[in-house]
Amino acid sequence: MLSDAFTFGIRLGLIGFLTCVMSASAQMQQQSTAPVVEVTVTGRGLDEQGAIQDALRKALEQGAAVEISSHSQVDNFELIRDTVYARADGVVTDYKILEKGEGVGGVFAVKVRAKVRKDAVARAWGEVQNVLDQVGRPGVAIYIKEVIDNVTQDSSILESQLENRLLQKGFVVYAGEQLRAIAKREGADAELEGNVAKMQAIAKDFGTQIFIAGTAHANSAGIKNLYGEPTAMYNGDAMIKMFYTDTAQLLASENVANWRGGARGYNSISPQAGKKALQNAGSELVERLYVNVMRRWAERISYGGEIELEVQGVNMVQAIKIKKKLQKMDKIERVNGPLLTKGIAKFRILAKMSAEQMIEHLVSDDWLELMEVQDLKLNRIQAKAPED
């Protein structure tokens, strides 16, 4: 009797265990296939908004990991993935902040409970992939002037670090050496003040969408004994700005001041130590720049922003007609212009759509009597007056 009861108890326990396992498995399977997944994550950033953005990116990583990894074999996977992550605040719209506050080292932390809708992730992925199919990978020109002990360097540590970061993620990158050679030939330098137009023109010749320009300095700060070794120390600073190539609109400005670095040696003047100081600053600065590049690239392909329209072969009367028609279009916030020079009318349009979306309207029959679209860049549309 005892043996039968014991056996029955074991069987009952085993059945209960298997039921729990099957239930847990079913719940996991249901979660993996559910259209909405709820996750709780903690994001960190320099301020509250940056921490929220980081949290929403982590929510996407966690809640849509299966969907995103399923695309791992497609071309430009990392670029598309990081662009979707950069658009996280537009993809993950249903979230609640549970905790927030300043953490160690001045970093802001935000704990968020978010609902990740898998169809929204799939839609965002498709939109980014479609843009890449239409306009190709984004091109970036980088030009950072680096000065150590008041001597301009032939190459730039920060420039190289940023180039490698963007190349790894699928951007088309034009090396600073190329821009530097052109600038030198044309009598320009890499200083930002008063020279953005020249840098824009050089970057534009390469067909890029974004150009990054700036300066970095490192200066001797004496000898310091570190762990029993004499070390030449350097102080440094950097100022980097990012622009849209077509319009020279400022997208981001990043700076790092008063960082230190060094290299072993008895001589206080040491280019190697200066390079080390710049390299130390690079890891932080490059990551901040990369985040900004991704965010602005994502905003451009998602929401449009400022679009430049150029129409060749029109007079002022025709240009005004085009402006009035543009102002009547849905999602057009403002139309600046026309600026008419040598038969080319230029309009700057603030729109809640991309240039690609706008062009779908401009090729319709009711626009053909005003202009014919010829070319499309990321945020610039080129057209001409219809032939008689």
C-alpha cells in the first residue's frame, strides 16, 4: 500500500512538473510570437532624453531580438539595424518611466517599461531597407584638423577612429586625406569658423549626405611619475560639428575639453604622448558622434525635415506658381524661396515627409505642366521646366 501510494505520488508530482514545464514553454512560445512584447529596461545617457533614447533602443533589442536577427543575412544588416535602433522613439511609442535619476559619474539613468509591437519593428525595417534600395548607403565626408604642440599633423587620430566606426556599420566614408589634399590645393583649412561653405563644397563634390569637420588640439603638460615610470603628459580638447552636405544645416556639435593622456618618456615634448591623449578622448567622442550620425540619418529618412528643391529653366512667375502649389500640399510646413539664380529656382521646404515621399506627388499629372523631376538625392530634388 505504501509503495503504491509512494509511486502514485511520484507520478502525480511528475505530471505536475511536466505540466509546469509545458505551460512555461507555451508561455515562452506565445511571447516569442505575440504581436506585442512587454519589457523592462534601464537606459543611461548624459541627460534624461538621452537615457530614454537608450532605454527604448534596449527595449527594441530585447523585445524584437528574434525579428531583427531573422534579417541577419540581408545586405547592410548592421546599418539597417542601427538605423531602426536610432528610430526607437518612433517605433516604441507605448512606454512608462518607472524610475529616473542621476547616477554615478553624472550619468542619468531611466528605468522604463515598454511595449514593443513587432509589426512596428517590421514596418520600420522595411522603410529603412526601401530607402537604402532607392538612394544607396549614406555617404559621409570627414575632415578633422589635428594639432599637437602647435604643429598641424598630416593625419588625424580622431578622424581615423570615426572613419573606422562608420565603415564597420556600412556607411560610405570619404577619408580625410582626400579632403585635406583638396582643401590644401584650394587654399582652405579645416577650421570651422568662417569656412563651412568651403568644406561643404568639397564634401558635396564627393556626393555625400553628411559632412563632419572639426579641430583637435593636444599640448604638453609636463612629466608625471606613473607607477615608477616617467610619463610625458598632454592635455587636449576637440570641437567637432556635423552638417547636411546639401544645405550646410548644423546637425550636431560635440566637444571634449581637458582630457589627459601620455606616453612613457623623459621628454615633455612628445608627439607620441600627444597622439595618446587624442586617442584617449576618441573613444568617448567618436561614440557620441556615431550616435548623432545614426539619429540624424534616421530622422532624415523617417520624417524628411528640410528638403531642397531645384527647378531649372523657370522664370520668377513660374517659380511663384510652383511655390503656391507646394504650400497647398499636405504635410508641408513651410516653403522658403524661391531664390532665382541663372534660371534655377531654389526652394527650401520644411516637410513632415522625406524627399522620396514628396517626389511621389511631384511626378503626378497635375505637376507635369510646371516641372519634370530629373534626380533625387537624400534631401534634394532636382527638376527642370517642361519642354514646350
